[in-house]
Amino acid sequence: TYKNWECIVVDDGSTDNTIEKAGMINDERITIIHREHNSGEAVARQIALEHSRGEFIAMLDADDWLYPEKLERQINVLMEIQDLFLVSCGMAIFGKRGEISGIRATGTGVICRFEKVEKLPVAHAPSIFKRSGTLGICYDSKYRMASDSDFLRRVLKERTFIVLPYVGYAYRELDSA
């Protein structure tokens, strides 16, 4: 439902025809960046962050999707509460066969401040944060897994956030069996 967005597709050496599929979408808000070799999620996210021009940042992995009103709802809260740094929401968890297996990370809608570094109180995937607060902080490529949590832990320190009590993000979680 939110119309003022840009999408930066970082094809990090994928083998699923990402370039061809994304190139079929005729929308000037979409920028496609192709890399020959896979360097991991941290590098791909950092490239997207560096190429972004918007005031707010939201990430979306290739196998996940957003509910139609997610961006609009979260950006409205960020615009309404000026000193808020991050707005998140709940995630519907899907298995590889498309079945919903649970809901995670829904919140109470209470503004909090992140002060303790050890436990991250918010998920990266459904979050939107202010781009200005990321200056000088990068996704660390030494982490092959959880670079998003590491980044969020560092960028959120001493800042305010809110987790809204609704599901706006669909997260695909591969089944272990």
C-alpha cells in the first residue's frame, strides 16, 4: 500500500535466474546489481545499504515476502514518533512446502530503548530503521550466518524501537527434515 519505495535487488551470484526475472519487471523504482560470485548475505546487504537513497531501510530476503500494508504501517509510526529509530512487527513462519508453522516476534507496541548488548529484543527481517543511523556501521562479512543480528545489535545500541502487535512479514524457514 506504500507507494514511495525503491527496491535494490542484489543478485549475489545466484543460479535461479534472478537477473532475468527482476529485469522483466518494468518499474523504475527497481535497481538490479549483479555480482558474479556469491560473497554471502552480509556483503549483499551492505551493497544494498550503500546503494539505497531512501530515508528508511527494510530488507527482504529472496524467499520471504511482505504483507501489503507492512511498509506503510511502519513508516507511518516512524514519521509520527520522530526520535524512534526502528519499527518492527511480527513474522509468520512458513516451511518449505508453504505451510504456516507459527508466528514470531510480535510485540506489545510499547516504545523501548536497547541498552543491553547481550540479548537482541527485535528481529532484523521484519524491521524498518532510519538509514541515517547506520552511517559508519556495516554488515560484517566475517559472519556467514547471523550477520543481520550482529548488525542490528550494533546499530540499535542506545536507540529506541517498537515492535508492533501485528504480523507484516512472512519468513520462510527451511524444514530440518
